[in-house]
Amino acid sequence: MTPAEMKAFAERKRVDDFERGACGGSVRELRLAHARPREAHDLLVRRGFRGHRLPIPGATTRSGDARWRADLLLTPTPEKAACEYVYVHMDGGVVRLYPTCAPTMAYAEVTRGPFARKSVLLPGVTMLRMQDEACVVTDEDAAVPKALRPSAGLKFDPSQPLESHRLAEVVLSSHVIPLSPGPAPDMPLEVGLLGLGGGFTVGFEGDASDAFTRLREVLERVAPLPLIRARDADLEVFMPGALRVAREVRPKLKWPALGAVGFRAGASVVTLEPMGYEASVAQLAAFVPEIFRVAPDARLFEDVTGRDLTALAKRFPHALLGHEGPEPPPMS
């Protein structure tokens, strides 16, 4: 059994344990919808959860220096960052609160305000990343896939990509629990733990304007849907026409979701955020080699750790962009 198969087996067993009541009971019958963040915090503490306040990572600089999310802006100071509030119970139950900022563009697409997310951790893990979870849990206590990938249990039918895309939206939306606006909980900041957020940043030497022009043309070629373009200051973000356009246009799709690609001209960086769907990984994996063809000296960094993953990105972009995070290169 390969490591990936062993992990998939452990996840399935953990989900079975949750469904028969052997773990994760702390997130059952835990109704958080429309609570204010501090009300949710108080309820979770009373139920025996331990809270952690983690800054949400943003795009690194072009040399790999860490930056943190402050809504659409970035800050070099984690104390000024938007935060994810993670509550862990000894039985493996986890609740995440996002009072001010979604951790990824995929969540930003399906949320309009503060929200919570319930899940169950794998046994024996010490981090709080998505790859440390077995499943997510809806507000009605149903276990659903933690990620938009067949390996996480989400059905994908290559002959029906649009319907599969809609299913992905339903799954992603099903475990988003809306909260009422209100002040965030007052907790100390912890920078060492890793949460859900974080993508990848590609740094360019010198003026990147020519490279950006050529890469925008590449995006138009690989995107199966009309691209949504958004600007904020010097940040230009491209996302697929996504679910709203897909419903209206119904094109013949080869892949249902590209992910998000951002061009930050002032910093000479491109940001990459896979949406997690198998096809999103395939498309971004096809896009990454184009980056290095246009700019051979570019360097790619993992936002959440600042690691230089250029060598892995050039040789194994699909392994790099998988929803489980960077994987070791396959054995030769």
C-alpha cells in the first residue's frame, strides 16, 4: 500500500468512526449559525475546546519573505493580519472561525461575511492544516469531503464536468456556516501553527511587465471559462468565469475550475491558488511550466512556509499543486 493509499484508508476509517459516534462528538449538535464570533468562542470554550489564533498567510515577496493577509492587502507584520480562529477538542473535533477574512479565494467565492467551519482531525496529528483533517462537517452534522477532489471522496464525472462543478460548489457551500458580524475573540497570536490558508508565489527578477503580458495570454488559452478579472490597487486577479458564468453559458468544458491567478505588478510576483478540484490542479500544473518558459529565472515559494519549491515546481508541478500540499517527488 502506497503512502497515499494508507492516508486515504486512514481518512475513510476516521469518517466511519465519526459517523458511528466514536470520535468528533464535540462538533455534533453544535449549532453555530448566526452566532457572533465572541458568542461562538464562549460556547466552544464551555464545551472543552482549546482555541488558537493564527494569522492567515498571504503571498510572499519575490524573494520568499513572508507576508500576511489583511483583507485584500498584505502586511509583513503578523500582528496586523487577518486571523483564523481554530478550536480543537480532545476527541478530534475542530471548529474554525473567520470573523473578517476568508482563508482562500475558493471560500471567498461562496461566503459573504464571517463564517465558521467544522471538521474532524485525523488521529495523532499535530498541525491544523486541511491535510490533517479526515472530513468536514455541516451544521446539520453530516460528514462531507474536506476537499474538492476524488481522493477526498468527491465524485467527479469527466463526461459531465459542468454538473461535477456544480456538485463541487454544493459541497463547498454545505460546510460554510454563516456567522453574524461582530468583534473577533480576544486571544494571543500564534505564528508557529499552520492553518488552512496559503497558496504559492512566483517571484520575477526586475521589471516583470513583459512577462505578465505573455502570461495573461497563456491564461486565456488554458481557461475553459471566460475569466473574471478584478483589480485592487496594483493587484490584478484572474478567476474562471466560475459557477455564475457556468450556469449561464454552459460551454463544453474540458476542465471545470482553474483556480485563482494574481498579478501584483508593484511587487513583480504572480500568486497561484488552486481551488482544490482535480481539474484545477491539472490546469495550474499546465500553467506553471509556461511561467518558467517565459521567465526561466523565476522562483516559486510556498506562502505558508516561505520554502523555495522552484526545483519541485519545474519537475513535478502536479505534485506541487495537489490539494494535500507539496508531495515528495516520485521515485525514479
